Amino acid sequence: MAYRLRYDRRFLRLLDALPGDIRGITRQTIKDLTLQPRPTRAKELENHPGYWRLWLPRDHRLVWQLNEDEQIIELLYVGPKSQDLYDRLGLGRRIESD
């Protein structure tokens, strides 16, 4: 059974702003996620279960949240990887305290 995609206008603007070659690869990658929401090249974000990232060409990233119960993939970000990308998404590394 295929997963459903969920995204907002902001995500669509980010997708449309990608360079043409990366945009095409990304569209196919997103389509493939509906059948395989955890591709072998993807990595679940440390300390954030259900949040995944995938490297795209030229140091771009695709970030999504996987809701297994409802079989929904919520697309959160696509674009260049910046130093503070995960912090801006609220997914920065959590510092463990004693």
C-alpha cells in the first residue's frame, strides 16, 4: 500500500526553486518515497524518531516526517544544506544533560 504525501505551499516553493536537474531527481525521489518511505540511502535523524533525511546532489537535502500509523509522509524541507538547517526545522541535536 502506498503512503500518502502531505506538504504545504512553502515546501512547493522550495521544490520549484531547485535547479532543474535537482528538481527532477527530487520529484522522482518523492514519488519513490510513497512506495518505500525509508530508502536505503536515507537516515533517521538522531534523537528524532520518525524524522528522516536524504542527501541530494550538490549538497541539497530532503527532510520528511514519517507517520507509520496513518501511512503519511509529511515533506518538511528540500533545498541546500545549511549549518543551521536542522535547528531551523526544530530538529537540532539535543544535548543530553545529567
